[in-house]
Amino acid sequence: MGKLFLLFLFLFSIATLKVNAQQKFYIYLESEAKEPFYVLIDGKTNYSSSLNGFLTIPQMTNGDYDAEVGFVKDKYPSQHFIISIKGMDVGFILRKIKENTFGILNLQTFTTIAPVAIEKSGKELQSSKEKNTNTIVSLDNKLKQKPNCTIATDADFNLLKKQLQAAKTELGMIANAEPTFGEKCFSTEQIKNLSKLFTTDKNKLAFFLSAKDSIYDGNNFASLQGQLSDPAIVKQFRNAL
């Protein structure tokens, strides 16, 4: 976790300068075992990690949150953690502390937070189980759809960028990318960065759709809409979700 850890510490140093109580912050979570997981915030909003166990939850405000962490195929029992946002971004490493029990290591204080027991009514519990089941199925399907997928490295990203830049037309750029999309999986952020090489919304949309099945954090795919400005193209993008 070397590079990611240093990057996170750098982001933390910047975050300490935030003083506006209305600002938005993020929660960063990383699985020490590099396993996919999901997080259910306050029993309402589901977030799925990447296939190799990385997750960023954006747009969080100050306060305490019940974060329920679960795993694909119920490999381990789901567990609840109280995560507090107090004027800055927070980050944690999800690590096993004993059989079937996990803790989250705070990357700022280097203390481990143990899971807590959360009481729920029958109706809330059923709703939570349904949401958890849907998330687990989604993560499991990602794994099944990409059994031979290799997560793209920085070198893979840079190579693909050069291949796009070598094309004579924007359609040629998409054609150059397709063989790589058949072998490697990219993050939404990487695809967003590559899309900046395209000059028209029409071709950006075509590029996004070409890459869609090779994006491993598919729950973030909808965020690519922010790269489009033409209302007609935005509508086409939404229809493709």
C-alpha cells in the first residue's frame, strides 16, 4: 500500500486546511487482503469497492456514520463501524483482527476501530438485508464477468494513452483502445482522464460506451456524465446506464 499510503497522507495534509463546516469530505477504505467489499452508510446508501478492494465515498459532511461492511458471497459476516467526519477527509485500512472479525485502521491516528453492535427493528433489518444482497450479487457478477481481467497498472494506462495519441482520428483512437479493453480493466478515473483527448461529446460518448464493460468500478460509471455538455449526448449517456 506504499504509494497509496503516501498519497493519502499528502491529501490529509491538505484536508487539515479546510475550515468551512459546509464543505464536503470523503471516506477512503482499502482492504488489506485486496478483496472486494461493499459499504452501506446509515442503512441507506450502498457503495461497492473496486475488484481489488479500494473504495472512496465522496460528498460526506461532518457527523457520525454507521458504516456496515460486507463481503462477496458472505465470505465473512457483515460488521458495523462508527466513522466520524470532523472537518477533514478520513481513511482506513480494513484488516482482519481475528477469525471472522475485522477492524479498520485509521490512517491518521494509526489506531484500530473495532466493530460495534447495531440494533435494528425487523423492518429496518429486512431492508438492510435486501440492499446487502443486491450489492453482493452486483460484486459477484463483476467477478464472473471479468474472470480473466487484469487490473491496468500506471504503465498500462500510459501505454494506452500513447496508442490513442498515435491515432489520426478520434474514431481511430477508439479502435486502438478496444484490444486493450478486451484484456485490461480500468478505473472510471482513468477513463475520464483519457476522454480529455477527445474534442467532441459524440466521440467521448462512443469512447465511454466502448470502455464500459472494462471499467472495474462500474458503480462510478455514471460520474462520466460530467465530461459531457451537449444535452442530446447527455441524454444518450443516461439511456445507456
